[in-house]
Amino acid sequence: MTSRFFALIPCAGTGSRSGAAMPKQYRSVAGRDLLHHTLAAFDACHELAQTLVVIAPDDAHFDARRFAGLRFIVRRCGGASRQASVLNGLHALAEFGADDNDWVLVHDAARPGITPGLIRTLIGVLKDDPVGGIVALPVADTLKRVAPDSGGRIARTEARDGLWQAQTPQMFRVGMLRDAILDAQRNGHDLTDEASAIEWLGHAPQLVQGSLSNFKVTYPEDFDLADAMLRRQGGS
């Protein structure tokens, strides 16, 4: 049986670091909700059987009319953490025919610079991989480690050789990712992304070259940068 591809976009966060009065995924960027730009990239990829957006049960900002014409489904099953939202989303995908052997691409809602081309590249590289993998960029900047309780003073410089900055989408088999998250939870392991869950099981995910434009909108100044980038892309 041929494996299918699903996308899962956890969208239950409050975006507290962004300085916005509402969750950042609903803030207008380049004339559209930030989430709209993200969903549009996945909508353009007909390789995907379905895209699931996971929002908080009490989300009062989501309005499906603002995303009219885009192919996706919504479930109000967001949890208290990203890890919980992803796990609940994996369970919800079963409603739409996803089985353990199918692939799921988990993507941050707040990465509106994702492109259909990058999504297709990830699928093309990983579709026959035994583990799966993630989009990432090699670290270009010098890294400094700050000593605890030092008031921001440098303790040492870290070697950047072999270091990559994780992005999303992160693509793994539905069953493997679900089992990895559950196992990590049982053992009290703190997960920072989906790849760390797979690593917890002893697997080595593949890295696929990402893009600087696929950055995560996190801080107030990031909105202006995303706005300029998306307007430039839309006009090209």
C-alpha cells in the first residue's frame, strides 16, 4: 500500500513573545493573516492528502472565512504545549484515514515564508527514508554560551562545526512520531521539536537544506521583516 502525506500545523499557542494583542498566527502580515500565508503553501501541494490545523479549544480568534478557498481542516484539540497539540493532532488525523505508515509533515504556523517548493523538496528527499527528517540550516553565526547568573556575560565560545538550526516542516511516519512522543512523555523527557522525539527512540533523522525565508516569526520586529519578505515574494 502506498503511503500518503499529511500536514499538521499546531496553532494553539498564544504568541506571548511577539508583543501582539492577539495570537500571532492571526495578525495581519502582507495583507493576510500570518496563518493564511502558511496554509497557502501547503494548499498548493497536491501531494498532500489533507492539512490539519490544531487550535486551542477556547480559540475565539479563528475565523474560517478569512481562509476561504484554502484546503484544510480544523480541530479544536490543542493542548497546553506544542508537544501535546502535535500528539492530539496525530490522533485526530486518524479521522481522515491516516494510518501509522503514512507520513506527517509538522509545521510551525508562525513560519509564513515556507514555500511549496521547499515542501516538495522535503517530501522528495524523505519519501523512501527509513526514519524521516527535517528542514534545517547550517549555523553561520558564532555561538556564545552565557554563564548562569552572570548577568549576560560570556562563559565561552561554542564550536559551530556540524551544528544546524532546526526549522519545519519535520516529516516522520505517523505511528513512529506518535510512539516517540508517548515514550518521551512516559520518561519525563522534555521535547523541543518532533525530531528530538525521534532521536529519543534512538533514530537519526535526515537533514534537508532549508531557507532563510522560512524563519519563525517570534519577536515584534519579526513582523516587519516577514511583511517585507512576503510582499516581495508576492510581487515577483
